[in-house]
Amino acid sequence: MSEVKVNKISPRTNCGTVTVGDSGDSVAVSAGVPVTVNNNLTVSGDLKSAALKAADGGVIISQSGTAITIGASGDTISLASGASQTGFGRTGTVDWQTTPKTATFTAVNGEGYFINQSSAITANLPAGSAGAIVAFSDYARNFATYNLTISPNGSEKIGGQANDAILNINGQAATFVYVDSTKGWINVQNAEDTETGLVPAFVAASGGNSCAVSGDFKYHIFTGPGTFTVSNAGNSAGSNTVSYMVVAGGGGGGGSAATPNDAGTSGGGAGGFRESKAASDSYTASPLNATSGPTYNLPVSAQGYPIAVGGGGAGTSSSAAGSKGTNSSFSTITSAGGGGGGGYQVPEGQACRPIAALQGGSGGGGGTYQNSPGQSGSGTGNQPPVSPPQGNDGGNGTGGRGGAGGGGAGAVGTNGSPSNAGAGGNGVASEITASPVTRGGGGGGATMPGTAAPGGTGGGGNGSNTPGGSSAGTANTGGGGAGGGKTNANDSATGKAGGSGIVVIRYKFQ
């Protein structure tokens, strides 16, 4: 075979067109010989490459009229790393952004967003254009607590209404497409992940007087009765257990009617304190934290759990012990109300005598009387018995003028003495609400005359040696109320009320 080599092909016809070969010929470029196109490349038929698989005929691009096809059946069209596309349009899908949104933001056409907020936030829609699409999904399963507001651009509409859309169902996901100015954005897909048969890995719940987030954990605070409603129980691979703190109402302080003799009244015991930190949790719990047994790692199911929050027991102004606080409860956990503090009695025509304290979560302090030597009437704590103990005994009345302190969640009440009252037992601190708070202090004893005593740390009321000078237990601590003070023998001594209890439930939600 001979070769023909030329530097240039001419003449050219048809305004610069060079024709190589005749009809039916195959024109080939030798291997290794580059082909360079300095300007535009015009192809009248298909553009092909031997590098593509034989099944598609080597077609890269095929044009028929104004329709252009890239690739062939079975091919995968990919963009190079770092390249981007525009103008291809969408067919009902979005590109999901994998960094969850935690605060108010403006959405971009063609994007989907996972929402992981700890407060209610707003997603502002982009300006509407036909076919624009955005989507949102509840990453943390807490839309019921922290709503997502979808806000249209300017005067544009959502579903034909010039109003915001609210996503408020846990696990909800929604996709919006802009159609026209009449309807604006239309929700074309609205679902909950439970509808797909998937079981979310974490607990989702509502209820309480307040709710807050600490890292991956959420806690609900009940300062009064209510319902802890579990909408999803999670699973063992994530978390289906809860931490809890259940504190009952504190006992009221003891009192007495007027008497011609010196005596002291005693503080009420703290409400029972029960706590258990779930295995998945990491906060610093109190020393009463249950780490084993049936009360540890408490599982929940999808249902409503009634919550009881005990009130503080009333103090007394008569010759009687203060009233016992009322119980608090959640699920299988019940904490007993604190025992009332003792006082003293002057029966008509009978000798004066001390009045014993009452038992409870923590026991009240024992009553005392000047002419009644020896120990008298301390209230027993941890009644009924549970493990770990929910409280401690009250102090003893030892005769004389000093009333005893009520027992606290962390310590026994201090005994009274002939001259001075005993302090309430201290409570315990827990970080279940994200920062350390001490609760469950016993009420302080009162005296006439002599030195009154303070309540225990964690809400115990302070005793006094003056009428009306004693204080009640602090609300929502389960603190015991102080015994009633008096200045002289003819004053009546009025004990103070115990503080109300509290229930806190905490769980991993993401």
C-alpha cells in the first residue's frame, strides 16, 4: 500500500468546507495521532467513541431535531469531582444537605434539609419559580416540642394561602414544590418515619411544666401533676430507657398551743428522694442514684404515664405533729412524703408531754418538753423501705427547750438539746437538669428560749425562737418545714409547711 502525504488539502468548497473521502469510505486517524479542533466542532450525525461499550454502539451524544441524548441505555452519566450542573431541571427530587440545621435559615431551590433544633425555628422559602423544590425532615424527632415554621417569600403563598406552614409532628418530613402564583408552594409529600415501618432509635415524648435539652439528652420537669406521653419508645440499639428523679412533698413542722412551760418544736422530714441514671446517660447523679435492680435503666413504652407531684405537709399550731407530705410518682417509682415534725402537748388536767414525730421518706424530728428528760419520738426515714434508701431519720428530742431537726435525703436530723434546737438533715445534689441542684433538706428545729436551728441544705425551712419566725420548706425541693418558734411560754408555736416535690424525666433523644 502506498501513502500520500500532503501539507494541505485544497481546493476548498462550500465556504471553507473540506471533504475527506467519498460516500462509503471510512476515514481513520492512526493510533497515537492527536486530533485538534481549534474552533467549533460540527457533527451532522452521532458523535461516537470506541471507548464506550459495544452495546450502545459507541454513541456519546445523539441528536434528533432539537432533542439531544447524552449516553445510551445502561450508561451512568457522572460529573467530574468539583464540577457542577445547571439547567438540567428536576423531577421531584432534592439534593439533601447532610449538615443538620439548628437555627433559622433560608432554603435554596433544589435542596433538602435535616432539622435538629433545640427551640422553635423558621425555614424561609426562596423566591418561587415554577418547578422549584425544597424539602425538610425532622432529624431529632422533636417537631412536636419545637415546631418548624415554613415561611414563604414576600407575599407568595403556600397551598393557596398567604400564611406560614407549621411542621409539628415528631418524625415529620415534607416536600414543597412551587407551581404558580395562584397556589404558590404545594406540599407534595408529607410523612412520618413511623409510616415507613422504621422504628426510630430514640425516645420521643412530651409533657411537663417545662422541657429543655442538654446535649443529646432532653429532660421534662413536672412541678405539678401531669402526663409524660411517650410517642416513640426507641430501641435498645439507641435508647429506650429513661433517667428519673422523683421527690415527694416535705413534712410540716410541729407546733403547740400556749403553755406555761418552756419547750421546743421540731422540723418536718424531707420528702422521699429517688433517682436513677440510665446506662446511656452521663450526668452526675446524687448519692442516692440506683445503679442496679428493677428501678435501674427503666424502660418506657409508647403510652401516657401519669405523674403525681406531692404537696408539702401542713404545719400545725395545735398540740400535734406536723402533717406528712404527700407522695410523688412516675411509672413504677413512688417516693413517700416526709414525716411531720413533733411538738408538745398540754392536756387539760394532765402533765405536759412531747408529741412524737411521723415517719416517711425522711422522718420528722422528735418533740421535746422541759420536764420530760430522755429521747422522745424521732420519725423513722425510708418508710416504706426501698433501695437505695430514699431518706433518713429525724433527730431525737432530748428534753428541754430544743426541738430536733427533720431528716434529710442525705443525712439524719440533728438531736435537740436542753438549750438549743437541732438542724435539719442535708439534702443531696443532682445534675439531672444539666446543672447541680440540691433538694431534700430537712426542716430545722425551733426553741423557747435558746438558739434555733437552720434547715438542711436543699430547701429545709429554718427554725426560729420567735412567733412566726420559722420558715416553710422551699417549693419543688421536698424540703421539710421548720418547727414553730415562740418567745415566751404563753405564745403558741406554729409549725411551717413542707415544700412541694418535683419529678424530672430525662432521656436520650438523638
